[in-house]
Amino acid sequence: TIPKHQLHTLQVEEYSACPAGSTWNCTLWEGFGTEIAYVQTGQFGHALNGTTLSLSRKGSGIRELLRPCMQSFMLTKEYYDICVKHDLAGVCFPNEFFGDDAKVGGKYNLPTNEQTG
């Protein structure tokens, strides 16, 4: 039997960094990439972002109201500035204001056939 656990994609990077004062068991993350690994990564068709902005009843029309607002906002310099302020430029959706600080992110953002280690 192989133990398994569902993780948020950024969780391994955050937890394995193990900054001073961490409240979790850092040794549990030491085997990542050698003894344990991501499986079924690179499946991009099921989610466009990964952050829940609102919860509403199906068919309520909220999605149709919010989507254009988010799409417009994500094209602005203010969006870029927020990403930089919170050290998220590498994982935010890049727009024209992103330069070299826009990157794919961690291994979790690679298609499965490009995963190594």
C-alpha cells in the first residue's frame, strides 16, 4: 500500500522551506522529490485560477457578473503591484506589467510528462 495525501500545489514549497518558528514537523517534508512525489500534476483543464472568490447557488448569475470584473482587473498595474507586494509575482497570471518576475512557478505547474525528481 502506498500512502497518499491530497495537497494544495503550493503546500510542498511552503512547508518544505520550513522557516524558523514553523509550527509543523519539518522532517516530514525532507523526502519530497526522492521518497515522495506529486502525482497527477499538469492537469490544467479543470481550474482557471484556484482561488474561490465567491460561493453562490448554481445559476445565480454571480459567476457571469464577477468574471468580466476579474478579467479586467487582472490586466491592470494594480493587480501586478498586489502580486509583487505579497511576493506572488511568480504564481500570478502575468499581464503586460510583468517582466522577468513572471515565471511558471514550481514543479506542480509543469505538465506531468515534464516532471522530474
